[in-house]
Amino acid sequence: MSKEMREQIDKIKNFGKFLNENYLKSDAVGYNIGEYLYHATPKQNLNKIKSEGFIPKDGIGINNKPFNNRLYFATSLISAYDIVTNFNSYKDDSDYVIFKIKASCVNNGYENDPLFQHGIYIDYPIGNDCIINVINYDDLFGKFNDDDFDNLY
């Protein structure tokens, strides 16, 4: 086995340790749901979601294709951060928040988001009692670096 291959295997084996040491523990890998899910939304929606919960909407996706009755979630915090970063690159510069919710609230099944490897969607509402925390996107700025994203993908 070559030295490069051994180094790659060591990186893979130590990936979880790397994340824990850098306080970037991932809740899930790919589409697999862990204990939590994350929903990125403009800050203007904060109070409505806190009072009414999450309600699926119709809209236009990143690929400019319409979608109906969907509610999107990221499977890890770093994935949600990445989504907001992407939103900010092609949309207005809205302030965003990220809701951390109990994954057990997605109890009627989910679909994989074909546009985002770390994303899922559902077509039913989720109550506000599933909210664990609200994270300001700006509070995360600078806590992730390019290596973290390389390891995520």
C-alpha cells in the first residue's frame, strides 16, 4: 500500500476525531438523519416559525424549477451554514437564522433532496415544539474553514 493511500485512510479514520476536536460534530452523513435537523431561513421568518411551526411552501428551487408543498432541512449544521452561504452568493443579503430541530419530528418520512447531498424535504408541517435552538448565521461566521467543507463533501 502506498504512503499516499495510507495517509488517505488515516484521514478517513480520524475524520470524526477531527470534527469533535474542532467542535464541528456532524449529526449525520449525506442523507442519513442523525439526532437533529437544521432549517435555514431569512431572519424575517423567525417569529412566524416560532409561533406557528414549520409549514411546507411552494416556491422556486436553486435550479429555477418550481416545487410544491415542500419543507427543506439540512442533515448537519455545517450543511445548513453552507446553504446560507450559497443563498447569500446569489440572492439578496438577507440576515439568516438556522433552526435546530429534533429529527424525531420528521416521523412521517422524508425524501432526499436531489440538489443537495446533505438535504432532505418533507410535505407535511412540523410543530414549533420540535425547535431546540435558533442559531444566528453571523455567529457561525469564521468558525468553519475550507478544510471543513472539503471534509463534508
